[in-house]
Amino acid sequence: MADNFLSFTELADCIINQLKEQNYMESILTIYRRFYNRIHSLMQQHGTEIYTDEIGREFLGSTHVCSSTYSTYSCAVRRLDDYMEGKPYRCHHGNQEQEAPAVFKHILHE
């Protein structure tokens, strides 16, 4: 872990600052802040201020949201985990190539 002694508030602030450095819009930063407040509430229920990846997994496992929201939550948790492990910022979008359905392939090849 990069820093075992950060309170969750400090950790969340570090993530927000990473996102600011990447020029994320304020509306996205607000979404992250709200999400991190929800995780912080779960942590307070457990009586801890120290985030662990287990807490992130527990939160994701207990949430019941649509798949796109879950993807956003998962990305926010990954950012926490990455920071705690000392990993640098990375965009949540992969470079996976998607293949067009067969009925449209001829259009792409023209």
C-alpha cells in the first residue's frame, strides 16, 4: 500500500485531486464525492476510518443499481484500491476493440 495511514477523507481527497489533474468536469467530481461519502458511511458503520479493498468489495456487493451505475461505482472503488497500492492514475475505459455485428460489417468495409 502506498500510504497505510490516510484517513478515508484524505484518501478520497487524493483521488479527487488526481481527477482534477486529468481535467475532469466538476459534475463528475461531485459524483465521486457523493459516492465516496456513501462508502465513508459504510466505514463508519464498521467503526473504521481506514479504507481497505474488502470494504470496497462489500460496498459493491451490497449495492443494487443498474449496470451503468455499477460500472461507475466499480471504477471509483478501483481508483481507491489503485491509489492504496501505489498505482498511478489510469483511465477506466479499456482499449478493448469491439466488433460490429455481422449485418453491419459490410458497411464498415466499404
